[in-house]
Amino acid sequence: MTADQRPADSSKAKAHKGGTMPSASADSEQDLVVDLVAAHQRTVEHTDLLAEARQRRRQLAAQLHADGHSYKWIGEQIGVTAQAVEGFIKYRQRRQKQR
């Protein structure tokens, strides 16, 4: 069972005097830490994949726009507004102006 599937148990999450957990829950705590590390790694992987997908979407939409398609038309193809398309196409320009 992963950490994001495990039901929250507030009794295990409470700190104990002296900063240590009782030995009976040490295995459970270690399982939680292992699940936490795995969940964190998955978020890192998903973040990287999402960044790549966004960049690819920007490139493809920019190419379609350069080929003469309107932001509205591009947005209709993927189910977003023309403003959204313009926003992600011009994302890099806005970021460079902020620097």
C-alpha cells in the first residue's frame, strides 16, 4: 500500500516526548518513510514529464499558428480557449521579460 492510498492515522503521526517513536511502531514508521520517498520520486518524474509535454504543446501550437491557424482554431482542437493557446504560446516571451 502506498502512502497516498494509506488512510491517515493521527495516532501514529503524533510526536512523543524525547522525539522518538515507540519501538512497536518503528516498522510502521519506516514503511511510511519508504512510501513517502517513493511518492516523492513519482512526483518528480511526473513533474518532468509534464514539463516536457507542455513544451511540446507550446512548440506544436506555435507551429500551427505560424502556419496560419488562429488561436481560436487551435484551442478548439484541444478544448481550450483562444486566450489559453495564446498564453502558452507566448509563455517564454513573458518569462524572459520578467527577468
